Amino acid sequence: MVTGASIAAAAPSVAPSTTEETAEPTSVSELPTPSVEPTTTPEADTEGSAPTPEADTEGSAPTPEADTEGSAPTPEADTEGSAPTPEADTEGSAPTPEADTEGSAPTPEAKAAGLINTIRSNATGACLDSSSFGVRGFPCNGLAYQRWNVSQLDFAQFELESHGTWQCLDHNDAYGLRTSECRTLSTNQKWNITNKGGLEIRNRATNKCLDDSALGVRVITCNDTVYQRWSLI
């Protein structure tokens, strides 16, 4: 009869293997640090690599500059072949407008050229007066209204210009006797002065004479009376 004890006695005993050892934990500090070889930063290959682009001062195209020899010249005033600058043509061109010394009003310098007189009536003793009241006979007072430039224009023809208004004695049949802007060419402002035992002052345009009487100063048909005789004083 086989029993459990006999089976146990018959089974061979297995001794534990000594070839393997239990791995013991290794501390972190004992672990070998892997060696790291430094990597070298790539450097520019100054010998075999392509050169850094630089300005080729010999073989490259030159920087554009002003070609002082072969290029077209800078435009300048052509003092020989070009059209001349417009200037006053002193020979063939129309003359520069100038003051009309005949038809325009005279300048103050020209006004002073005549003789300054008072014109007095031989009939009434009043003086020829020109003011805002018009032309009239008025007691002589020596003021500018009674002073006249008596300027000779040609033989026996005179212009009578008032110092009160700087206008000239003027007459025609349409508007009568007055002073107006001096116009040397106007026959209405030309007067023939003739000595006839006193001065007769006759208008060139109307052929009538300056007259002073109780009716006032006026220009009427010449009649050789004392009312038409004047003195320059």
C-alpha cells in the first residue's frame, strides 16, 4: 500500500539554483552618466564655400553716374543758336506808350509853367473867380479861386487854368461858361487874348468874348465894349 509519506520519500528533492541572484536595486547616483560629446556649431567655410556677395568693383557694371564726356549735355541756355530772349525792340517795335502831352491833363509841373495872374474886369473891377459856385465875377481877394495860370499854347492862343479847381476855363454854346478838366487839344479851352485898350478874351471854339456886367460873367458875341475888356494883375 502506497501512502502519502512514501510518495514524499520517493520524490527527489530540488535544491534552489544558485546561478541566479536576486537583482538588487541600484541607486540613481551609481548609474553611469552617459557621456555627451559637444556638437560643433557649423562655421562658414571661408575656403570652399561660395563667397558672400559683395560689390564687384572691377568686373561688375559701373554705378550710373553723370557721363561728363559722352552723355548728352545738360540743357542750358543756348546763347548762340537759340532764339533770343524777348527784349524791347528799340528800332522796329511799336514805341512804349508815353504820356500824351497834348490831349491829356497837364501834370502839376506843367501847370506851374504859365504866368500866374488875377484876371480883373475893366468894367466892374471884379475878379474872375472859379469855385464850387461856378465861374463868376467876385470882389478881388487874392485867394486861389481868383488866380489863373495863363499858359500860351501858340501865337495869341492861351489856356486859362484855375488854381482853385485845377481846371481850365471852358465854353461852348451847349453848356455855357465853366471850368473842366484841362484838355490842350480842345478848342473850347483855347482863348485868343488881344490888347485893344484892355484885353479882349475871345473863345476859339465859339468866337465869342468873355463879358462881365450886371448880368454876371458870361461869353457873348464880341461888341468891343468896356464890359469885354480885362486886365491881368
